[in-house]
Amino acid sequence: SEADGYRNENLEAELHYNRLFAKKHDVGATLKYFQYQKVKTANVGDDIMKAIARRSMGVSGRITYAYDYRYFAEFNFGYTGSENFMSGHQFGFFPAFSMAWNIAEEPFIQNNFKWLNMFKVRYSWGKVGNDNVSVRFPYMYTIGSFKNYQWADFGFNQSYNGLTYTSVASNGISWEIAKKHDIGLDLVLFNE
């Protein structure tokens, strides 16, 4: 909020598609674009880093398919950009997929175990990315001043002021990527 010295600006746009074919094939798709910016509006001081807006943007999507409420498949993706990384390393692609089988919808189960309303087994795999690094713009070095550097000069201790690196640059830093697996079981019993 403006009261705490920041202004958040968001832009999002989504497209959705859902259709049922021949009463058994359920197809869906979603495409989303987002853009985020956090602007410092007060107390910037003489630190130019505080005056630069924090930004991210990306596109994500999902495609789903279900057959007769028994078999399910889904593909998701995210293509996300972060200001924290050097040009060429800013964007990361993060796919994921899942599949499931609702065993309770099989004719053998429906005919013999009417009390079993849902028995779904599912599995998913995906990549996730993290751009939260400890410093802002880690691909840029910063220089700061130091005082009272001691130097032995022909037996006399002299004190000097000067400049030094306060942050070392790392051009190759990019997204932290983790792979995730999930196995699940959904169960509904005695639900008339």
C-alpha cells in the first residue's frame, strides 16, 4: 500500500476453454499472462537500488483431459521471468504433468461395491523454480567505500580511505529448480 511506501501494480489476463464431447470426453485448457511490479514510492534516499521497481512476468497454461470420469490427464507449464538474473538467464520453463484413474467408475466396482463412490489413484511430476536469492541483481558487482585502511609505509603507519568491492558479481546465477513427485489416493465412501 502507499502508506508503507510501496505501490503494487498487477496485470493479469486469462483465456479458458472447456468442452464435453460425446458425453465422455471432457477437454479443458487455460492460458494466463501475468505481470507484476512493486514500486518504492517513499524513503528512497540515496540508494538507487531502492528506486528501481521489482518486476516479474510470465505465461502459464494447463491442458486437461478426462474420459468418462475414469481416466484423467493434465499438463501444466509456467514460463516465468525474473529481474534477479542476467539477460539470457532471466526466464525459466517449468513443466508438470499428472494422471489419475478413478477405479470406482469401472463397471465391475459400480456393480459390486455401490458404497464406494470414489477411489482415485493419482500421480504427478513437475519442476518448480525459485528466484528468491539473497541479494538483488546478483549479476552486478557493487563498490563501496572503506575508511582507515592501515598501510605500513617505511616504518610509519599511515591511514587511507578508498573503495572496495562490497558485492561480487555472479553472471551465471539463475533459477533454483526442484523436481517434485506426488502420489495420492482420493477415497469417498457411503455417499448416496
